[in-house]
Amino acid sequence: MDEIKNGITKLIDKGLEWPPTLPEFMHLCKPERLAPYHQMATPQLPAPEIDPDLVSGELHKIRKLLRCAA
């Protein structure tokens, strides 16, 4: 129902011809489904959990290796 309401609202706001064709109305209701793939929203991975103690320990190891290499 929300998609249909969205389509009717867009139809009125844009002042388009009434009645629209079925493809026109579907495009107004669900434009994201008709958009090219590269324009679609991409899902995002959640942010990784960071353990400050682990980070600190690994940085200590890296610094130690860098001092030995110099």
C-alpha cells in the first residue's frame, strides 16, 4: 500500500497525465527496481568490532620489528 501511495503522490506532484500507463505507474511506485544495477543501493557490511588491547599489542609487535629492521 505504501508503494501505491508513493506512486500516486509522485503522479500528482509531477502533474503527469491521468491515467498513467501501467509501466509508468510501476516506475513511479518502485523506481529503484527499474534503475540500472550500478544505481541501486549496495548493502554494507557492519563495522568490525575493535579490541583496543589487541590493536595495542599488534602495534607493539610492528614497532619492535621495525626497530630490528633499521
